[in-house]
Amino acid sequence: MQGRKRGASTILTALAMFALLATAALAIDWGVIYFARSQLQNFVDASALAGAQELTNASAARQKAAETYARNYGENFRIAPPTPSTIPCPSNDPDLQPTTICYRIGDDTVHVTTPYQRVGDPSPSQNLINVKACRVASLFFARVLGVRQIRICAKATAIGSRPAIARGLVVLDPDGGRALFLEGNARMVVSNGAILVNSRASDALYAQGNASVSAYQISIVGNYRTQGNASVTPTPLTGQTPNPDPLASLPSPSTSGLPVFPGRTIGGNSSATLQPGVYTGPIRVEGNATVILQSGIYILRGGILVSGNGSVRGDGVLLYNESGRIEVQGNGILRLSPPTSGVYEGITIFQPATNTQPLWFSGNGNLDISGTIYAPNALVHFEGNSNLQDSMIVAFRLRLIGNARVNITAREPPAAGQGEIAIGLVE
């Protein structure tokens, strides 16, 4: 009888020991899970908030979120920040949306979604960015129960308070028909931004032939018309309130301290480097000439003409076209980027309202510009190919004809008056 009691006691002791060990194992493994989840939550919170600062450009917002995640990952694991690499999204993830981009960052899978549609919302919001991160964590004591690893995830959603649809094109003419005009095979694309047309005319936007215009949003004070096979996508919002000139308060640059140069003609196969300053006559780049513009402000009192196979390139440049005409024709190339700080940050061409000469880009001329083109009282005319990155056009009227191709990746300069963006986590 006592032997049976001792046997039962041994079994109970063994069961109690097993329960204690299982509890200890669960506590240790739960600590691993809790630590990983907390770390992931910190990572996605910081990434979503960082991405929300760039919501006027969805691509830039996703990139910023991924880079922030990589930086925090590197700091926490005391390694160099891993380079985010784009990967196919797992098809079975319930949080995926059409705008989700997936990355591999270290050992983590990171999903960044913007525009993002929350549960209960009627449509995705340009003001929201969602970051989700998942990691497979190895368990220790739970292995005796057949559980070797577990997938841990965390996610965060941040909102930006300013309008997330950047203005890619603003046409200021308040009355004229065909204020925005496209014909032939012309094509304009503002994939991530808005086109705003202030004209109250019934044909404020007019497209004919095989022309096409597309944007994330198109807003017109008056109405629009198409003819032939022309297309406008999406259907414009008509009868809208006029949009004020976003750069109306932009001051003219000071000439104080700037050197003064005469106009220049650079032709043949020659090359030249020009310095910032006041140019009292036109700058002509002809033939096969190549011109480099050093960083700074160029006050033009005779415009600039690029023709033949001439090319003009410069980084950190503002062309202030006080008088005369800016023109690229033939096979000419104009490739510029704007100042990165100061009053004119993000602005490449500034033609004041006192200069009504058109900005004329024709022939096979190639316009490759990052930064804003501002010509509030002038026509901007396109016939060739134009690639405008991180840009905005503000013009009195705008015209595309022939085989013109204009692609705008919209981004507004600080002077456009959006002010500081207020951000916060909402999920």
C-alpha cells in the first residue's frame, strides 16, 4: 500500500515538475515573442511617421518609410542599415492592398501601403500610409511541444494633415477657352498629382485628335471638351472653385552682389561653363555646343535659346527670366535641377508676370527638369519630350501639340505655401 502511495507521489511530482518546466518554458518563449513584437511595433511606428512627411508623393513616402525602418533595424542590431530590397508580396496576407509595396529588410518582411484604405473607409486615402512588418522568431523550450518558430507581426498607420494630392499643373487663365490644350498625339501624364484649370470657359480643357491627358485628379472651374479619339482620365471635377496662384508671393531675386555678364553665343563643337549672375543679353547655345551652368541664380535679360544639338546642363540652378524668351528647339537639351535650400528651393525656372513671352519647347528638343516651372503670365508650349521630376508647372496657359510627351512627377516647392506638415499615428 505504501509502495502504491510512493508511486503515485512520484507520478504527481513528475507531473508537477513537467508543469513547472512547461510554465517556465512558456514564460521564456513568451518573453522572446513580446520583445520581438515590441521591437517591430517601434520600427513600424517610426517608419509610418517618417513616410507621412512625404505623402505628397506616394513613391517618396514609401521610400522614406523603408529607409527609416532599415536605419532603426541597423541601430538596434548594431549593424550597418540593410538596403531595402523589393520583393513579391505574399499572396495570402490579408492586409495587402493594390498600392502595397513589399520589402525585405534584414530578416524582416515589410509592407508599405499608400494610399491606404482603412476598414470602413469608402476608398483609399492619399493622406494615409500603413507600414506592416513581420518576422519569424525561433522558440526554445516550446520545441518539446513541437513548436519551433512563430511569425510575429506589427503594423501602424500614420496620417498627414495637409492635402496629399500634390499640384502637378496649375493653369491660371481665369477666362480663356482651351487654357489647357492638347492636339495630335500629344500626351500629358501627372500620375501622382492633380491638374487644376482655373478658366471658367466651357472648353477650359480641350483635347482633340489622339491626344490624352491623365492625372490622379483633374479639377476645372469651367468645363472640358474632347474631339476625335482624345481622352481625359479620370473624369474631371467641373464647376470647381478657382485655385489661387500658389507662388504669388514669391519675391524676385536680388541682383545685389551678382556679377554682370553680356549675352553669350556658344556654337560649333565648343563647350563653356557659365557662372551665376546677371546676363544683359540672350544666351544662345547652337550647333553641337555644350554648356554647364554652375550652381546659383541666373538673371536673364534676353532669355536663353538652345538649338541644333546644343545642350545646357546644371544642378542647383534657378533661371530667373526677367525678359526675353526661353526656348529649346531642334535636338536641343535643357537638363536642370533646382536649388535645394533657401527661398527658391525646388524652383528651376521663374518667369515673372511682367514677362509675357512664351516658354517654347519644340522640335525634338528634350526637357529634363526637376523642380518647378513658374510662368504666371505666359504660355508654356510643348512639342517635344519633357520629363519633369519632383516638379510643378504654374502657367497662364499650357499647350501640347504634335507628338509632345510631358510626364510630371508632382512635388510642390516649399514656397507653394503648404507649410509644415502635421502628422500622427491613427492606428
